[in-house]
Amino acid sequence: MRIENSSPILGHPIDRPLLGPRKAQSRVDSFYPGELFGISRRRAVRARVESHRIEMMRVVVVARRALRAHDCLEYLRVRSSESQLLIGRVRAYGLRCGGCSGQRATRRPSDEKHASDETQDLLAIDSFHFRALIAQIRPQQQRRATVAKDGTRTSHYDFDLPADRIAQHPTERRGDSRLMVVNRATGEISHQRFADLAQLIPAGDALVLNTTRVFRARLLGVRDNGTPAEVLLLKHLEGEEWEAMVHPGGKLKPGRVVRIAEDFDVEIVATTQRRTRVVRLISRLPAEDAIEKYGHVPLPPYIERPDQVADADRYQTVYANESGSVAAPTAGLHFTPEILEALSVKGVRRTDVLLHVGAGTFKPVDVENPADHVMHEESYTLPASAAKVLNETRENGGKIWAVGTTSVRTLESALDDDGIFREKSGDTRIFIHPPYEFRAVDRLITNFHLPRSTLIMLVAAFAGYDLTMRAYQEAVAEGYRLYSYGDAMCIVGD
């Protein structure tokens, strides 16, 4: 049996495999070389047994936190066999009980029995502590096993995803994606094409689009010594200064310069409290022109290829307007001018909002309780014209369809306490996860998202946790393409 270095079971790395009897024997020999005799050897044996006790108790404590007692017990069982070998070494060497440190021990039955009994007493004390601790683990483990997953913990959002389900390229033609339709009222799941979306949205409903535009935020260059470096621009501050993420972070300290091109440098100015950088763009060209000329499309990290010419168009919605995002509002990538026109002809009212998507959208939730997660901040704008359309839609009994999680966050952040939409701009850190009562959105069009992400938690809050995870399982089974360049999901029903 081996516990890997990266094993999440015990929550910490184990630096070596669990030992079988033969390897454990050689390990004991290495701990106690032949030049140690007499009482010094006896103390060494006691010290080693004591280290066993401390280490095994540490493992038990970690296992209690993880509530995985069976892994802990197996680990302790094998480690206990090592301790039993120590007793064998005591008997083999016939250790003395005192008085002659540094001298070779004389094998006497009384000495051997005393040392061996003393060592076994230590192990008996260990066993008592272990049994007491494990007795506490088992009831917790049994209680935990009876609790059904309900979406209130981050680990509830794990799911198996074959690598070939992650879309590395967009479909050949925009709008050719598949569309999973999930009815949260009946629990029914059906499969259609995104081009058929106009058949699902009734006349008089409102469709909310995020018109942010992705800019070429990824700058690739070299440091002074010629080694590669990368700067990901996040947000314009003032003048030629931007907030950015850099790599390698440990090397790019204030005062360093990254050469992007002959006429384009990036100077590191300062480090922010959240460990990003303030950088200054230095170029003969206007900063926006230099970024457009030399920057790269900031594809998500799970797209394992460099950006290509086609990405400049396909990683952008057809209605993108105002530059400021480092990631696309991907649910909107499926729309074509023809689909938008068909919706307009049918009588679906289009309304535009703005939320600039930051790099934090890809950050997984790394705490078990989602409430402890620190949400990234993004700026949004709800124009007066959009507020007017949304209020009229509600007054006339229509439904509000949000295209993407960014539109959801904008609307839920902007809606006033009295349930009225008004013109508003600001920054939002809203984190929507179960349980959550939606006030601004009635229907949702979205892509399939990463495990343990804030985005899948938002979807679960809207559709219900069980239905969401069932939909994801069906998507994998049915061969859907997932993530930014993947297929879409439409959640309907009240």
C-alpha cells in the first residue's frame, strides 16, 4: 500500500510508502547503527517508539478532520508493525537497564525482559490513545455518511470529466453548438441545438446580454536576462498604469522590466496587497494600440494551446462593445446575428448590461465552506434604458432571461430592495450559491463550468443542486463539449 505525496485523503503529504515487514526491518537497522550499545540504544529505541506515537497521533488528528478513519487505521496498522520490529531488536540485542552507557551490553534475561516490557508498555499506551481517538472518528464518519449532498459544501461540486470533453476549439460555425434544456419545475432534461433557441423564448420576455469586450490582455516577453516572462493585464488604473498578474512572480519585483517588443516595455512599479502588480506600459504607440498590436487573446488555462488568429473573433461575442474583460462571457459566444434577429422578429426584447470579467472567474473555491470564499470584484453597469425594459417586462408578466452568469450577477447586484431596476454602476462581489433566492432573473442560458467553481455553484442555486449535478452527468454521458468553447445549457421553469 502507498499513500501518494499529493494524496488528499489525509490532507498532508506522506514522504514515503508504508513499509512492509522486510523493508521495515532494514529501516530499523538504519535507525540504530551497530556502534550504539547499552543504555544509549535503549534510549534510542524509546525515542523511536515515542516518535511513532507522535506521528501516528498526528495522522489520527488529520484523519479526524478528513473523516476518513479507514485510511488512518490502515496507516497505523502498518506503522504498528514497525514498532513490533523494534521490540524484536530489543530482544535480539539484550539491552541493559542502566549504568554502562557506551559499553557493550551483556545479554541477561532480566535486562532483555525489562527493556522489552518497557517498550511494550509504551506501545500499549499508544494503543490506548489510538483506540480512544478512533472511537471518536467512527461515529463522526457514520454520521457524515448519512448526510446527503445538498450543495452547501465545496466538495459537493466534484465530478468526473474526461479530458476529451474539454473543448479546445470552437465549433466550425458559430451557433452550431448543442443546447441542453433543463426544466427545474419538472426535472426533465432534453437535448436541442442552440440555433433553436428562438423556439424556447416567448414573445414579450426580455433577453439580457453582457456587451463587454475581451482585450488582448496577455503580454509575452523576456526579462533582462533573456528568460521568458508573462504579464496579464487586469484593469486600467490611470495614465499608463495597469493592475496585472505576472509570471514568474518571485522574479518580477518593482523596478524590473519585461521587454514585449522593440518598441514596447512593461515596467513593474509596485506590488499590491493582493500580490498583483502595478505596471507601467512604455511604448511610442498609445497604450491601447500597443496592447492590440502585441497582446495575445487571454484564453482560459484549460485550453492547452496558444491563441490563434481565429480566437480573436471566436473568443468574442458578436455584440461585444466596450473593452475591459480578460475572459469572455462565454454563454454569449453561441449567438449569431441571425439568432438575434429571429428573437427580435418574434418579439423578444433585447437589453444590454455591462460587467467586465476578471481573471478571478477561473479561481476555484479552495475552502470547504463556500461562505468562507473571498469573491473577486468586478465592475458592472445597468443602463437606464435596460432598467426601463426590465421593469416593463415584469409589469407585463414577462420573464427575464439572463445570458451567462455575468448577466445574473449584474442583475442581482443592481436590483433595488423594492424590486425595481434603476440605472446603476458599481463594483460587485456577489457570490451566489445554495441556498439563494433569486429576485432579478427568471431563466438562465449558460455554459458548463469547472468543478468547485463559483459559476457551477450559481447554476446549482438557480436550478437546484441535484438537478444541476444530474445535468452535468448526462452532459458527460451524452458527449457534450464543456467549458468556454463548449456547448450550452438553458434552464427554464419556475
